[in-house]
Amino acid sequence: MNLLHPASWHDYELLDSGNFEKLERFGKYILIRPEPQAIWERALPDQEWKRLAHAHFSREQNDKFRFTDDVKGGWKKLKEIPESWQVTYQYNQLNLTFRLALTGFGHVGIFPEQGENWNFIYDTVQRWKLNKPRVLNLFAYTGAASVVAKSAGADVTHVDASRPGLNWANQNMVLNNQDNIRWVYEDAFKFVKREVKRGNKYNGIIMDPPPYGRGPEGEKWTLQEQLNELVKFSRELLVDKQSFFILSMYAVGLSATVGRNVVLSHFTPSETEFGEFYLHSKQGKDLPMGTFVRFRNF
Ligand SMILES: C[S@@+](CC[C@H](N)C(=O)[O-])C[C@H]1O[C@@H](n2cnc3c(N)ncnc32)[C@H](O)[C@@H]1O
């Protein structure tokens, strides 16, 4: 079991957490957002949180303990903050820019803990030295992992069921002077089954499934009911050598061992890494941010 945190960030920082909220810096802007797991005391006084923050997303009161990422609530601006802004991410030769904005769900367009997976994707694809390895990103949201894989030289297929999400991902591609990411607006499970039928193969598969979701035609996604089958079908898509697989899970409360058991039901990699991501805070407490299972074959 590994406890990993994204150590390459300069433009992101967890400043503090506690009393069901977290205080974070994204580039020049500091935000207060809900955090149902932060049941402990804050390191910094409440006045300091208010003094620092540019915007505060508060949950509806009866939603306080709900262990999910998509919450009801709203943003209150405490200082000047633009509609959207950018942050950069550097790791070895990787030098990326992402667009951020305050969304209605309290998201801002990236999940900073995923930086750990971005480094893994970049290192793996770079090391293969293949001509255009194929990477499939499922539930791909605003496309940070797609842009990382593209930077490393991969041919990327990005699947998501949200039009605004795809549009945002396209903006991230353009911001990084890239082109030709293949955008697929489809239910992730349906797409995977279709790819199996078509006999297509990939060198890398990334999946970050939400606990619940809907495909464009209302297809229902429930992680606990469908993840095992999705991973089973994905097995058919992944080549044996020079390949990688990443499963991340957040906001479900399932142990990393659950993800590992699912993945090892269908794959027999020589080495598997699994565990928990967390965000490190200099003055506050470290914050757990979901689990991962991943492997690579050289
Ligand atoms: C919050 S995200 C994953 C985060 C992302 N991997 C990242 O780190 O930036 C979950 C995504 O799954 C998408 N989604 C939900 N249900 C889906 C479905 N049935 N098929 C495809 N995508 C779906 C949502 O539109 C959303 O973009």
C-alpha cells in the first residue's frame, strides 16, 4: 500500500483544512471549498482563512456530510477573482498550462492530486520510445491526463459524457499548442464495448470513474455495480507489452484494496502499485484524496 502525494506543483498548494472545509491556492487565487473528510481542527484561525480567500464555495447545510464531490451550493466572491484563470504544471520536460474556473459543483477544472498520475503517464510513455503509442482516457473531464499523454508523444482518445467538459478539454489542448486529440462524446462503458468489437488496441488506459454518472443518452453509470465489468472489457483493449493501466477512485469511500482486487481479477501484471493519494500541507494536516491502482509493462 502506497501513500503518494503530487510533489511537482508550484501553482497549487493545500494551505489548511478542517471543520469540513479546505483552503487551497490555485495559482494567484485562494479558495475555500467543502471537504467532508476534514472532521478535524484547522491549523489557522477562521479569520485568517477569510483574510486569505478570494472565493468561498459553501454547501447547502443538509449536504455537509455527504461523501461526494458533486455538491449543491454556491460560490461567494470575497475579493476580485476572474471568471477563469490559468495554472502551470512542470515535471521534467513537461511544461503544461491548464484553464481553471469556478464551476457550479465547486470544482475548478483540475484535481491536483492527479499530478502523481500525470508524472507516471509521462515517464511511462516517454520511456517506451514507441512511434505514437495509443492512450485511452475514460471519464476524462477537462483533459489534464489527455494533454499529459499527448505531450509525451501519445495518440490520445478522450472519452467523456459532458459537452462543456469536452469543450474545456479542447481549450486545454489549444492552450498547450497541441492538436489532434480524438474527442469522443459517448458513454464510457458503451465506447469500451464498441472498441472491443472493433478489435482496437491501446498501450495505455486511464480511468477516473465517478461514483455515479450518466452517458449522453441517459445511460446510467454506477461504479460499484459496473466497475468490474468495465475493467474486464478494458482487458481486451490493452496490449501485453509496453502498456500501462491506471484506475483512480474518489468520493466512494472504497478501499484501495477493492480497486486492486478488481484490476487483478482481469490483469496479471508483473508489478502493481496501489494505495491512496493525499495532498500535503505545510502548516495543516495532510488530506486523503481517493485511491489508485496502476501498473506498467515494459
Ligand atoms: C470528475 S471526472 C474525472 C476527473 C478527471 N479524470 C481528472 O482528473 O481531471 C468524472 C467525469 O466523468 C464523466 N462521466 C460521468 N458519467 C459518464 C459516463 N457514463 N460516460 C462517460 N463519462 C462520464 C463526467 O462528465 C466527468 O467529466
